[in-house]
Amino acid sequence: MSETSSPNAFACVRIEATRDRAEVIAAEVFAAGASGLEERENGDRIVLLVYAPAARVDAVRAAARAVD
């Protein structure tokens, strides 16, 4: 998981996961306050670029990590 932020107070968190896990992570990060998401295929893995307000990025990151 990696993160970049911009002056407009949003952050982008990069998450790599299997397809099944990515679907669950997507639901959980939106519930935690993410405002957008891009999904990209990377071989047999999915890369999620999750966008969230800076104030919610810790909760979004924790929600993604909590998915088993």
C-alpha cells in the first residue's frame, strides 16, 4: 500500500490484491470514506487507486488492511 497526497487535501492510496479481495476492499474503503476508486489489472492481480479526503485516509487505509 502506498500513498500520495496533493495540496487540495485529497490522498491516493494504492492497493494491490486478488480480484475477489479487491471487490471486498472496494466496498470497505467506500464505507470508510473513500470518494473514488480506479481499478487496473496487473497480471493476475488488481491494483486499486483509492482516492479519499486527507481527513479520512487513515480510516480508508485501516479498512483496506482489515480485509482478510
